[in-house]
Amino acid sequence: MSSVLGTYARKDIAFTKGKGSYLFSDNGDKYLDFVQGIATNILGHCHEHLVKTIQEQSKKLWHVSNAFVIPDQEKLAKRLTDKTFADFVCFQNSGTEATEASIKIARKYFHKIGKPEKNRIITFKGAFHGRTLAALFAANNPKHVEGFGPKVDGFDQVPFADHEAIKKAISKNTAAIMVETIMGEGGIKVVPDFCLKGLRDLCDENGILLILDEVQSAYRTGSFFAFDKSGITPDIVPIAKGIGGGFPLGACLLTKKVSVGMTPGTHGSTFGGNPLAMAVGNAVLDIIFEKNFLKNVEKKGEYLHKGLSNIKEKYPKIIQEIRGIGLIRGLKMVVDNTEFMKKLMDHKMLTVKAEENVIRLFPPLVVSNIELDEAINKIEAVCKEMS
Ligand SMILES: Cc1ncc(COP(=O)(O)O)c(C=O)c1O
């Protein structure tokens, strides 16, 4: 019997080595890994630049308190703010801490400007913002919150991308709207650009803030953020997962305007932004910022989409819809997603499921077209078997 608490329904398989798009199990099998730690190893397993960075940094300095200046933290914050809408970055260790910090920042902003009654946040039903108590009750998914009451108050859920419902839900107590730009766990549901614009307008008309959760989608769509192409700018953006390339790292990006309440002592983290994490975060950006890197992600995303769409056309009784942008993709299945994923595993390919009978595909951003073809062929082979 395992001594690890059973909060996961783990598959009976362990991996001992990873390289790029592949994982190697302890019994010697090689798997095409389109889980990548759930959208986390953005540069694949053991990317040379990240390995070298960790090796070098681990000989210099691992951890110092945020009570001191951390030069690599300054550097990463500057690179992120130069590239994006944000004026400041607050470093964390995970996605849930980043969303939690976003909630705190929004509430503190209104407290600071003399409107403390504005403390409620509107979210989408079916969302996922993490596993801390506030993040859990922000999404209020019955499956996740059961038994963890009393309820953390301050969140109002509305149906996904329902403009009228959001409009109705806004009250004098609303501080912000917080949504995932691409709902990940909820089934790779992309908030369309016109809806993002509508959200921004609603926030401006009502003097409230827009928080776009990019924990799963940042760097992955062919743009820096999934919302970039919509042309809008949010006020606060939590990010994590891919930004550390597999090393635990989260961050909350925010504008100068909303930063006013966040003075010394209002927030903190022992580990958040330590030198080892910052070295890795900067190394990930070295690659992401390479010329044409994101453009290539877009191209590979289109290539994958085309391959998957061809299969869908051939097997409409197996696959209903292809979802997502760039290299964050979902297959909405007609057949049972779990059964399909099991068969994919027999073909030595790993995927991850989501709500709405969806299978998520998270290739590393450095995936080759040959590897994408391999994935497409394996998916087609399982379709054939199941039809
Ligand atoms: C959109 C979104 N927000 C927040 C989280 C929580 O991140 P973490 O598991 O790193 O705490 C996740 C994790 O899946 C996520 O997808």
C-alpha cells in the first residue's frame, strides 16, 4: 500500500527519464508525452538550456528571502513588464497562489481607493482557478468544493461567456470579473475575442477590474498571452505552469493603477521568486523570445489542427469537435474520453482529460512536425479500432 495520500487516481506507471516530447517508463517503454505535466514542461523534458541553467545556478545560489533584492527576479519582472500590459509582477510558486494573489490585489485596490464594499468577483461556472479555499469557491465546482465548507464568500458564478448574465450579475459590490481566457479543465473552451472585448467594456462601464487567468494558456497559443489577438488589456493576469518549464513557478502581473494597495507587508511568499526559480523563468523566456518562436508555435498549432480535423471528418462518430488555439488543444469526443485515452496509452501516447468528455493535448512548444504526425497517426489508429 502506498504511503502517499490518495488524492489522485494514479495510473500504475512510473517514469524514470524524459527527453523532449518523450517519457521513458521504468519497464523501458517509450511514450509520446502530450500531457507534459499538464501544460507545464513547455520546452519538453530536460531541455538543454534549462538543464544547463539549473546546473549553473545550483552551484551559485538557491534561495534567499524576499527581504533582500534578488537580481534575477528584477530581471524577469522587467522582461515580463516590457513585453506585456503589466507594470509590476508578484512572484509565487503555483497557479493557485497566482489566482489567489489576483483576488487579493483586486479587493485591496478597492479598499485602498475608499470603496471596500466592492469585494465580490464574478467567475464562470465550470471554471478552474486552483485548489486553495478561495480559488475552489471562486469556481464553486460541486465536485471540488464538497466537504470543504464553510463556503468562502465573495464569488458569483455565471454561465460561460454569457454576456447578459454577466451584466445582470454586476452589482455595487462587484470588484472584478475573473475568467480563464481558455477554460482548461472545463474542456478547452476558448473565450472568443468579441466576448473578451465585451468583458473589457463591461468592466470599464462599471468601474471594475478584469482578471484573465492565463495559468494554463500563457505562451502556448502562438501569442505571448491567449488574449493578445483580441487587442484588449486586462488589469491583472495570473500565470504559472509553462512559465517555469517544469520548475514550480507562478506570477501575478498587474498594472500600476491596481497596485496601489499592495504596500510592504500586504502579501508575501517564502519561496516565491527565489534565485533558482528566477534563473529557470528567465531561461524559459530566452527561448520564448527567440525570433519566430511564437510564430512557429502558431504554425505547429495549425498543422496539428489540420491533422486532427481530417481525422474528425473521417470519424464523426468518434470525434465531435476540435477545440483550442496553437498548442493547447482539445478533442471533444463522441465516445467515452477515458476509454479512448486508455487505448491511446496502449499505443504509447499520453493525454489528459477535461470536462465535457474532452481529451486535452499539450505537446511541448518545441515539438516537431514528425512528432505531431506520430500523434495524429496514433489518434487515427484508435479511431479506427473504436469504429
Ligand atoms: C486556469 C488555471 N488556474 C489555476 C490553476 C491552478 O494551478 P496550480 O495547480 O499550479 O496551483 C490551474 C491548474 O490547472 C489552471 O488551469
